[in-house]
Amino acid sequence: MSNIPHARKILEQLMKDLEGFETDLMHIRASVKAALRHMYRDKHKAVKGKRTSNRMTATIRDQIKSMCKHNPEMHTRDVAEKLNVNQGRVTEVLAGKYDELS
């Protein structure tokens, strides 16, 4: 599973650790710097748009699980539309991501 923020921290610490070396490590430092530049997303918009879907709550989580249990042929897109949530949240609920919500 990818974890860009964690990978970034590791690479940044490595950069600090390599700062005093002057041998072939200069090439390594340059490569790590280049990798770090690719691990940040560019902002394409100055301001984010307003949130239009509902936030995930225990109630919505339970409704998603119930709908999917009673309608196994129903697409996640349709479940998301009915409950006004992002389609990705439906998949995350089914994978157990929000099981800790109370």
C-alpha cells in the first residue's frame, strides 16, 4: 500500500543524513531530490470547491452496508447517489474503513 507522506519523511531524513558526504553520494542526493519533487501534487486551482456530498457518519455507513446487503446487484454509483456521498466512500465503507465510527 502506498503512503506518500511516510515515504516523503523517509526520503527527507535520508537527505539530511547524506548532507555531509561529497563522494558518489552527490548523485544519490540529486536522485532523491528529484524523487521528492515528484511526490508532491501541484495545485491546479487556487481555491477548492465547496463540498457537495454528505460527510461520512455512522448512520450513513450503516445505510450503505444495508443497501448493499439487500441489493447486491446495485452499483456503488447508485448507492452513492441515493445517499449523496462520494462513490469512493461507498467502496471504503464496504472495505471496512469506517467500521470504527460510532
